[in-house]
Amino acid sequence: MANNNSISKVLSGILILFFLECSTGQLYPNYYYSSCPPVTDIVKTITESAIAYDTRMGASLLRLFFHDCFVKGCDGSVLLDDTTTFTGEKTAKPNNGTLRGFEVIDQIKQAVDEACPGVVSCADILAVAARDSVVTLGGPYWEVKLGRRDSRGASISKANKDLPTPTSSLTTITSKFADQGLSLKDMIALSGAHTIGKAKCVNFRSHVYKDSNKNRFFSGFRQSICPPVNGTGDDNLAPLDMITETRFDNSYFQNLVAFNGLLHSDQELFNGGPADLQVLLYSNWQEAFFSDFVEGMIKMGDIKPLTGSKGEIRRNCRKRN
Ligand code: HEM
């Protein structure tokens, strides 16, 4: 009898904790435990095959998540298409012509909705696809908290204002991250995402031609694929990490220490300022980078999620219901 009593007390304790977790509007990893058990497997399979087909896609999905979270929170707003009556964020300056991966998110959404119709948000799909991209390319694993809902709006003005640009100074970048509740340490660790992927000449031209804090040989190579005149070769691509472009590792920081950062904003992290020591640490110690990167990604994923009855679960990630 006493035994039964203690079991039921423990069970009700667990239930109370479970409901508290749900009702406080917090995100948690098991959110789809009963409503859509296969969701993580589906996202993983499709993300992996997208990367097998195009290695850069891993980088593009990671960037898409960052650009989602920094504008009104991680609410899938970046995925919304423009229409005649609706302006999304895709044509904002930091996004226009450089964001990729929307088709992969569509494909995942379709597969997830076939398994569990109308349950999983596009914002959560993006969060899991970003994690799976990092893992697939050799980076660290973390449990992604879930339960975000999708926005019914977007903000092109916030996308233009809140996202850092490649010409930003360290002070500006730091304050844009601080505005989102992210510390200098988070910012430096998260910038390590530039260990994968590419950038367009238009985004690194001024650094490789005009800045003085750069390695001469490196900038010479980059100049050879990026003509000096604005408007010529703007879309030519170069890897953000000259050492291991498709591997998620700490070589981005090794580049910075050797003044081989591709973007002005990259090299700002190692330019005699307050970020130098941490960059040096990560350049020598990959585990420290991985652990701080994971912490930063979890914090970034927590930026202003829509939970409870806010927002909606979109049927199509590109459109409001
Ligand atoms: C610190 C401030 C940051 C600035 C100024 C910045 C800026 C940029 C720019 C200009 C590009 C190149 C876009 C192009 O030309 O196609 C880029 C690419 C990329 N960014 Fe950032 N970024 C920053 C932080 C981050 C963060 C925090 C993440 C993710 C956690 C991230 C992930 C990426 C990835 C993975 C790419 C490569 C995308 C691809 O190849 O499709 N960036 N970033």
C-alpha cells in the first residue's frame, strides 16, 4: 500500500513537472515525443542527403537558422516569400541573393507533414536541420530544444537593422549580439560557423583590397577571383575557411590568427581588440570552441520563440496559413 502511494506520488510529480514545462512556454527537446516521434529522423535523413548532393548546403542551412533567429526570434519568418500584399525578409540586404536552402526546408516539411500532419513548425525544422548540418560536417552534437511556432509576420526593416554586415566593426557586431542577449563570448564562438561555406566577392572585396590587417599572399589569391571594380564579378565565390572549407572544425580561428579572415567582420575578431584571446584559445583548442559553440547555438535557439497559442504551425513554410 505504502509502496503504491509512493509510486503514485512520484508519477504525479513527473506529470506536474511535465505540465509545468509545457505551460511555462519553454522549449524542450522531447516536445514532439508523442505527437511526432519520427520528426528528428526525417530531418536528419533529408539534411544528410541534401549535403551529400551539395556539401555547401550544410553551411547554408546553418546560416538560415541564424538569420531566422536574429530577426524577431526563431519563428520561421525568414522562410516567408514575398507576395503582392506581403513583404518578407528575403530581399533585405543581408539576405538578398545569398540565403540558400529554402527548397531543403520545403522538402523536409513535406515529409514531416506526411508522417504527422500539421504538428511540426517550420521554425523547429530549421533548428534541427542546422544542428544536423553541423554534425554531418564533423562538428559537435547537441540536443535541440523544440516547441517553437511559426510567425504570421516578417520584418524586412528588422532584417536590415538587426543582422550584422560584413563591413561591421567589432563594436557593432558585439552590440548586435548583445541586443539578442548574446555575450561577446557567444558571438566569437558562433562566428566559428564561418568554418564552412562561401561568401560572394561583393561581401569580401573591400577587405581584400582596402584593409591593411590581412596576409598579403592570401589577399592576393582572393583578389585574383574578385575584380576590384564594384559590379564586376560580384557573385564570384570564395570559401570562408581557406583551410577546410567543408569541415566543421576550428580552422576558422587559425585563419584569423594568420590574418587570413575573408570578411572584414571576420578579421575584426583578431585585430588587437577584446576578442583576440578567445580567438587564440579556439585556434589551439577545438574542444573549447565546440563546447562554447553548442552553448551559443542553444542560446540563439532560445531567442523569442513563439509558444503556446502564439503564431501558427504553417502548412507551407513559405506562406502564412
Ligand atoms: C558575426 C557576424 C556575422 C557576419 C557579419 C556574417 C556575415 C556573413 C556573410 C557576409 C556571409 C557570406 C554571404 C554570401 O556572400 O553568400 C556569411 C556566410 C555564412 N555565415 Fe555568417 N555572418 C556572421 C555570423 C554568423 C553566425 C553567427 C552564423 C551561424 C551561427 C553564420 C553562418 C554563416 C555560414 C554557415 C555562412 C556560409 C553560408 C553559405 O555558404 O551558404 N554567420 N556570413
